[in-house]
Amino acid sequence: MIRPGALLLAAVISGAALAATPDASLEPPVRPAAETGLETGLAPVPGMRPVSRPQSEQRLAAAARPANLPLLAPGASLMPSARPDSLAEQVLFKRRKLREGSVCGDIEIQGDSVGHVSGTLPGCGAKDAVRVREIAGVRLSQSSLMTCNTARALKTWINREVETAFGRRNKVVGLRVAAHYACRTRNNRPGAKISEHGKARAIDISGFTLASGETVSVLHGWQNRKTRKKLKKIWRAACGPFGTVLGPEADRYHKDHIHLDVARHRGGTYCR
């Protein structure tokens, strides 16, 4: 029979021996990485909770992240996303359509090839003529017959001044065509020389249609204080791309339009 005092003495001796052992520790044993599933390629042991980072470490990680960097979901990327295939296809389709409808070897000149045009009067007609309906995104009020040189001069004029003459927020989207090809003499006078209109090298513009839907006519706009300077600037900008430019102040035949043709003169551009 063991006495209670002996049991108490044995427990004290056992505790002292444990404290004297240098490798003894009160910390729980570290579990192998294979058991926790932290080793790369190993699945975590079912039922185990992931070890959460201390709040101090979380605050340090948040402070290290730039303020303008958005929070990303797992697997998200900072690389810019590519355009959807449907949008890219629409752009390609539009360019292909423009290319198919272009003339004079310029995608910004839309129309149809006509070829040789003969006139009823000697000196009339044109070679390799085209019928233009739109130039540089600006629509003509009627499909106009002209040479490619005339169409290119129109494009230069539109890009240089016409499109933004009334403001970049209210661009010119259309030209009102008063006349284009017509086999006739100058100002329809009997016995006069053949007009440049009879050679498909001239076009008359009587108005400018804006994005707002308003149309500024040459006849009334030239007298209006709000539009007079802008129309004069448009008229002046045509001097250079075209060889002849005649406005409302040229003579009584041009009160309501601006005449433009690509005829070349010895003294340079005739602008009046």
C-alpha cells in the first residue's frame, strides 16, 4: 500500500526533472508542412482552417499598396483587356466598305467611276471622270461629276478650313452643290469659251450644312454679321487648292454661290 505522501513526493521529483531537461518546451509541437498543406503542390488536410495573418501584417501590406491601385479579385490581371472581336470586326468591315466605295485611289473620296464623258459642244467632256457623293466625311447634296483633280482639291479645302469653320463642336457635315458638270459656255453666254464646268473641273457651292442641322447659305450668310467672316475665311482658304475661286463679290453671276475650279493661270490662283 502506497502512502499519499509518497505519491506527492514522486510528482514533485518528476516535475523538477522535466524542468531541468534543456530540450523541454511548453510550446505545442510544430506540425509538418505536409500535414498543413502549405507545401507547394499538396492539398490541405480536410477540415483544417487556413492560418490567418495577424492584423499588424495586414495593415503593413495595405500601407505598402499604392493608393491608386484598385483591389483585384483573385486571378485578376492589370493588363489592359483586348477589344472584343465583334468591335474589331465592325471596324474592319467599315474600312472594307469605304475602300470598296472609294474612287481616285483615296478612301476618303466616296463615289463611282464614270470614265470618259463626251459633250455636245466642242471642248466639253472629260476623261476618267468620277461621280462623287462624299469627301472626307462631308456629304454632297447631290452626286457630282468631276475629275479626280477636282475631287482632291475639294478634299484639301474641306480639311484645311471648311469642316471646322463654324466650330469644332458644330462641324460642317454637308455641302450644298449648286452646279457641277454641265456642257456649256462661261456664264451661259453665246460665243463664249467653254466653261470649266463643261470639262468636269468645276463645282459651285451654295451652302454649308452643319452638324446641328442648320444650313448656312452663301446668299444670306454673306450678309449676316455672324457668318460673314466665316464664309469669307472659307472662300479665302480655297485660293490655292483651286486655280479659280469666285465669290459673291466677284460679279452678279456669283451672288449666291462660290465657284471653284482647278484651271491654272500664269499669274497663279485667280481669287476674287
